[in-house]
Amino acid sequence: MDLANYPMPWLSRDEIREVSNEAQKIHDDIAAGRLIIHLHAHDGHTTVAVGTYPGGQSIHLHGENHLRQTTLVYDTTAEALRDFDDLYTDAVRPGPAPATETEQGAAAALAGTPAAGAGAPREAAPAEPVPPRTETVPVYAADPGDHEALLGEFLDTHGEWEKYRPWDETTIANHESLTLRAEFVHETGPRDTAWAVAPYESPVGERIWHATATPTTPVEIMRTLLDSLASENAWGQGPDSKITEKTLAEATRPLADDGWPQNTDGRCMNWTAPASEPAGLRFDAFAAQRPSGVLPTWTLWGGNTADRPTWAIHLSARAPAPLLQDLTFELAQGQGNRRLRNPRPLRSTPPTARPSLQSRAVAPGPPAATRKR
């Protein structure tokens, strides 16, 4: 071991082994599904991430490969996600970070794939990719899926829509009538707007209603919104119309039929999923009275809480009831896939950072690892 070139030369040989052993345990927990990574980011120097041991605590991770370490430990996933988002803001991306070159090389070696440039008596057949193990869950609890592929599929199956890309980061799908539009931003943070859709009175007329969606929205729900936009359901209420009890009943009928509990919280009416996975529909009566305001009238959400969800679709006041019914039907009845999660952690409590070591492993100075309560 070349101690002189080790990235943290202030560590002793035994401490270096301890850092590497801890990094290997974290890698194994992620690979085995015992540690679920929710978000990752690049802090300007290395990769950071936030994850949860199912049934256990949530942690912040710092570093890559043999330097990956636990830096913060939380009792709740919501607090860990909130702090991570506050720390890394626009750099945050959903899911785990792509495998490093070292991890790819190790995986290739374990699979028996010859290293690049190495001689072999015969050409080895390419290893078949191992699909990730998934489970079928209610659609609102599914993984986001591939939104890039969804956009391509929509344009391929709807010939009356044309693709326009004004900037590298944005693709716009325009209907041939020039009165329907869907905009997709390719690189966004998990709580930013990735989709914006709207119909217009005429090619140069006013916008009738609009909807936005985060990139973490399950593709099955986003597909329903796009398909409904491309149908006759796209046209909303007139400029002077108001939301009535009939509108509410029509829009939420699939949730009522499926037994979703409904309650009123101040100015908002909420329908929540009857299962253990958090999800719901929120109707804001205050926003409904101000159709030109910035507050959304309808919010479909999933994960965590309605105020800070994992994914969300926001719709304005004049969104048509048939389109809303399409979305709530998918919310109530749809299913999707989620990467399989091991219900039991590796041990009763996940590894917690030791201040005396972690402060030296991450950076000299005050301890980097603290316990959040």
C-alpha cells in the first residue's frame, strides 16, 4: 500500500483499512438492496448521496469507491432528504449515481469479462446484462422510469405532433393545430419542473390551462397525462367557468370508487391512498377562485408528504374534469415497477460514523459526522 500517495495521508495503516472496509460494506449494502439510494449529487469534488436502510435509519454518504463514508445519520427519511436537497440544491439528481470506472471494472472481472487489451485464447461472448430485480407496486409508488424514452414514444405514436428543440436542454412537442404544446426539460433537479403542457385558444390565443410535472413522476402517470392531452379531453372549461361540485365529483370519482379517504384541511380537500405507500390528490379551493394565479388548484403527488412529495403533477384551475379523471383513474388503478427493496437491513442498526475517524477520513478539522435526532 502506497501510503505516501493515499488521498488521506494523515490516516494510519489500520485506519485506512477501516475506511476501506466501511466503504466495501456500504457498496455491498447498495448492491444487495439493503441500502436504498434516493438521490445523488456531485459536490464539486466527489459524489455524495442520501439513502435509507429499509426499517432502519437514513444516511448521507460522501466519496466514491474505497473512500465512500457515512457522514450524517438521520432517524427519518424525510429529514435526510430535506437536508440533502438544501445542501446540494441544483446538483441533486434522482436515484443512485452511475457506477464508477473502478466499480465497472470490478463487475467485469467478477463476470469473467477479459480486461481491455488483455490477450485471450478465444473471444469471450459478451456477458448478458442482468436486469435489476423489480417488484410490482401501485403506480404512485413506482420508480420514475425513462422520461426521455416516454417523449420519444409519444412523438412516434402521435404523428400529428412535431418535435422542436429550441435549446439543447429543452424539447418541445407541438400539435399540428399549434394549439397544444408539451415541453420537456432534459436535465432538472428532482423537485424542478421537467414537463409543462398546455392547450391554447388559438395559435396566437391565450392559454386555457396548464400542468407541470417533476422528473420523478412515474412514467405511467405522465403517459396518461400526455395521451389525455392528445385526445379531445384536452379542452378545458371556458374563461368564465367555475369549478362546481359536479366538476369535483367527476374528477375524483375513481378515487371515491377505490375507497380513498377524503378530508378537508383548511382551504384544501385531500384524497389519500388507503395503502401504506403515501400518495394523494389535493384540491385547493383558494387557488380555484383565482384561475390566473400562480398557485396550483390540483396536485397529484406520491411519496413522503403532500407538502414535500417525492413526485408531483400540478394543474391549474381550468384543467378539464375528463383529463383529471384519466389521471385519478391511473392513480387509483395503475401499477408500475420499483427496484426490489430488501425488507430487512444487514444488521439491526446501520453503520454510524465514528467522529474520531470520520473527521479525519473526510477532511481535517471538526468531526464531519454528526447524529441527527
